[in-house]
Amino acid sequence: MKSFCKAICLAAVLSFSCTIQASSLGFGSIIQTGQLLNVELTISGLADGEADSLSTYDLDVLFDSSHLEYLSSSFGDTELGNQLDLFDFGDNFTYSGTTAPGVLNIFEESFDFSEDLNDLQASSFTLVTVGFDILKSNTSQIQFLVNALGDADGNPLAATLNLAVVTTVPVPAAFWMMASGLAVLYRKKAL
């Protein structure tokens, strides 16, 4: 009788803890333009044209608040569109905002049908692009904490996480370094 109860309990635990592995949550392009820094948060390794698509995520992005200041978030992929809003209805529930110094919470939930997400969602795409103001030139890390990650069928997804090291360069110093390098090249050519 005890072994039967243990088997039932184990089956119940396994059925509720079924997770599907998404290969990676990470960072795409990190682009500095003047005093602005744009960082893409990406997912890859989902099934292409079948089940195991992404339907919801709740992430905390940790950053050095003495180095960077959060400005804005733009949900979706610049080339593929928002892969959690496949028909661009704009009905998704999205949220992005700082919850503490150096902690940015990002949340999105798709209202697309699970069949559409499973059939049409790309296997790799940008979830959101986060904009920061550069407060000072520095090197620091940006990383994820996953609060929730779910597929279109309501199952939790597991993912490996990548961190990014961000080095910002002051624009005037970068300009003068480039100008002096061009001057050296011009002198060598003139000789």
C-alpha cells in the first residue's frame, strides 16, 4: 500500500513539474549611440513551427544603477515583429519598470491562441529592447533573473541564462581617439 501511495505521489509531482528546455535566454545586440545604450533580450532554442513556443515571461534584469539609468522598453523583434503578438493586435499585457535601484522587471503575456503560437512563432527572436542612459563610462554586468517562463500550453519552460558585460565609452574620448588614429594614418600615407 505504501509503495502504491508513493507511486501516485511521484506521478503527481512529475505531472506538475514538467518543464521543457528552451535552450537560451540571453542578450542580442548591445549598441551604444552617444549617451544611450540599447540592449536586446533574446530567447533561442524554441521549436520552430510546433509545440514548445513561448507564451509568457516575467524577468528581472539586474544592472549597475550608478552606471546606467533605465529609460524605456520596446517589446518585440525589429525584423520578426512581436512573436508573442503574432497578428499585431496589441492586446498583450506588457509591463516594464524598475522595482528597486538596479532592478528592472519585464513582463509580457500573449493572448494569441496556443495553436497559432506553436505553428507560427520563430525558434529564436528578441523579446524586448531595453534603453538605458549612460551615467558614466564604466564596465559592468547585466544579467537576468527568471521569475516565470511559460509555453503556449501552460507548461513552465526552463532556460539557460547568459549574462552580458557592458563597457561604455565616452563619446568625446572615442571621437578624439578615432581622429588621432586617422591623423597617424594620413601622416604615414603622406610620407
